[in-house]
Amino acid sequence: MTVKVLIPTPLQKFTSGEASVECDAENINALVEALEANFSGIKARLCDENGKLRRFLNFYVNEEDIRFLENQDTELSDGDEISIVPAVAGG
Amino acid sequence: MVQATLSTARSALKGLRCRECGETYDLAAKHVCEDVCFGPLEVDYDYDYIKQVVSRETIEAGPNSIWRYRAFLPVETDNVIDVGTGMTPLLQANRLAKRLGLKKLYIKNDAVNMPTLSFKDRVVSVALSRARELGFSTVSCASTGNLANSTAAIAAHAGLDCCVFIPSDLEAGKVLGTVVYNPTVMAVKGNYDQVNRLCSEVANSHGWGFVNINLRPYYSEGSKTLGYEVIEQLGWELPDHVVAPLASGSLFTKIHKGFNEFVKTGLVEEKPVRFSGAQAEGCSPISQAFKEGRDFITPVKPNTIAKSIAIGNPADGIYALEQARKTNGNIEDVTDAEIIEGIKLLAETEGIFTETAGGTTIAVLKKLVEAGKIGRDETTVAFITGNGLKTQESMAGATSAPLLIEPKLASFEQALEQSHSL
């Protein structure tokens, strides 16, 4: 599955400044590994020591928060767009 | 760029620090710990210094606004925006107390805060003062209504350009209370969480000061002034129990921080204060986590008339949860019908017309007292954060219509008799 990932500004130093990258992954867990394979060091920023996505990062697949889907097991399809957005805002 | 006047006094501000991992940052327009864990950044103060320069007397001699607590607020210059925000009444609510069966109940009434009749004027006065210091010429926000009112009004006063983002389905009073100041208003087809996410993306690209995004560490500190004022208005004492609405959870945690700071700097004697939070059942992610004993928040899609607190994905939710548990408080939610009853109860007993968020707070206060979760002898403060004239739609059909009469004595007498027999 080839998906498009939107990278937030603080993580663009891992992607040579690219705001959007393409990846092959069947679910969110695999996506994190695929990103790490292409952009070494990015996984430690996306996940905590236990490999869980950091609680202050929100992941969206085609505009839907993955917590309304299957969290890290959320399956991806060709052409999906995944956004990674820092969570602390608003109120 | 607006030139700021540098303060002659040394500032108590040390820097920004991540609440989660402790990483430190400069005092810039930055709200997340982007080098490590993406946790929220908070302003770090030198409390020893504050303790040296502040006393009850210096505070009492200050302006009749939030700026009497300036030493505790995240600004570095004397050039603050003071539009008379804060120092709202702390009303002893004897009739409501009697109705509920409490001995001592106070209402902190930010329904009459200045200039736009909600607690948001506190956070915006601080955020825009800081925005000016940081050189921003355009300010912005993601709002459920009250914040947009406040940002637009105070930006107008300060001569800052303003662009605000709101969900497109807000109450007419909230919309008019923004557009009248003539900012650019983006009415987003979506709920608040979607507005917020859009703004998080815009904040990085336009060089604007978003009060509740990149200026959030400064902005949120404004809510501490609610805590300071309550202490001062209680005669330099802490209450026993606090009941406040929960949207993002920020207000709730900052009232607590305000109390702690006054203890830490010797301005008030320490004692345990219980913190209880109020949510609408149709948007109760923090209440659900509290009741289920979870230490994480599962976001929800809001469906309630309490639009001003309808945040399904609350940024400070986990901290509010932790605080209610640690202080032996509770988090409770109420239905839309109970919210309307809460609005009417406060109006009929105390003469305060609050909006849906305030109705939520009063309804939860009632529910907690009835459940024995607030003791009869506890000195309790309920925080009313917004004004009922802004959410008139919610009261449709909930109140009786005026008696329409002819300009004649007989018509009056007849109507009066009918009203008595109702």
C-alpha cells in the first residue's frame, strides 16, 4: 500500500525538509517502521520507550483520528493520506 | 512590529519547560516540546524572586484588574493590555446554597468579565500582551465562540490585525459578538476539534500569533488569575472545594496552579482544596475516563447544547483527570435538560444569567451535593465562566413568555390574576 504522510514542521528535519513523503505500509504500526527505515531516528520521536505512539501526537487517516478507528492497528489502503499533528492545542 | 517598552524590574520568567519531560526552551512563541516528546510547554518562574517583590499589600495597591497579579504572569515589559479584565464579583450565593443544602457557597462570576463577558478575556489579555512583546502584528485563535469574541475585541483595542476560526454552527450571539469588531472570521464546516487541528496546521505557516496554539503557554496562564482573585476575595484564604467546567481542562488546572503559587510565595496559608470538574454528557471524555478509572482520555465527537465546552479531544484532559483524583474531587456530567435547569436555577436564586457552560457547572454542583460528594460544611466556589445572553437559542421554550396586555388597568389586573393561578 502506498500512502502519503504529512510530516509536521518539528519532524521535517528527519525528512530533509519535506512536508510530505510516500511510504509503503499496511497499517499504522508498519508505517512507523517504514518511516524509520527511510528516516533514521524518527521512530524515537513518534513513539515512547514502549513503542506506543506518543500521547501528545495525533494521527489521522484521511481526516479521521485513528483513535476512532483501530489505533495503531488501523489498516491503510493505497492512496490514503496520513497526517501527524501535535495534540497540545486549543481550549 | 510593535515596539515593546522594556520593564525596569527584573522579570521572574526563566523560560519554557516541558510539563512531561522537563526539556527547556527559550521564551518564544512555541507550545509543544518539539525536540523530545511533544508534551505541552509551560512558563517557568523564579518563585524566590516573586516572593521577594510581592506581598498582599503590593497586590492590593495594584490596578483593579488581572494586572494586579502581574508578577505571576508571563510578560516581560510594562506595556500590557489592560482593558479592565478580571476582579469580577465573588458573590456569596446564600439562596442557591440554601436550595442545595450547603452552608457556604460562592459564585465567581465571570459572566460579567470585561470586555466580552467571559473568562476568556483573562487569557486573551495575557496572550495579546505577550504577542505584542514577541512582535506579532496578527493574532488568531481556534474558538468555540467566547475566545473569538475576546480575541477580536482586545485585538481591536490594541490595534492588532485579527483572524479567528470558529465552527460554522455557533450560536448567533457568539458570532455577532465576534464580527462586530470586524476581524477576519473563518466559519469552518466542522466541529471544534477539526477547527483546532486546522489551526495547528495554519499556525506553522502564516507567522501569526495563535493565542491557544503557539502562544498557549502564555495564554493559559491568564486563567490563574481566577484562583488569585478567589483567594484575595475570600480575605486571603483558600476555599475547601472548587467546581469548574471542563473543556480542554486548562482552566481547571490553572486555577489549581494559581492556588499553589500563592501558597508557594507565602501569600496564603496552605490547606487541601478539592477540585471537581463539570462536563456535558454529550461531550464528556474526561468524565468518562474518571468514572472508568482510566488514566488516558478517549476522544469523543461532541453532541451537546453546551457548545462552548464541546471539546472532544481535550489537550489538558489527562492533567484535569489527575488533579480531580489527587485532590479527592470528582468529575461528573449532566444532560442537556439538566444544563437548562442549571441555568434557570442560578438565574432564579442568584440573579445571574449564565450560558450553557455555567448551566453545566451548576447542574454538576447540584448533582455532587445530592450524591454527598460535596460536604454541607465545605466552603465551595463554583466558577461561572460565560454569559447567558450569548447562547439565547438554548433557552428556547424553557422560560415562560411575557404576559401580553392592553395598556389598561383591567387588562393588567386580569393578567395578574391569571398568572397567580398558573
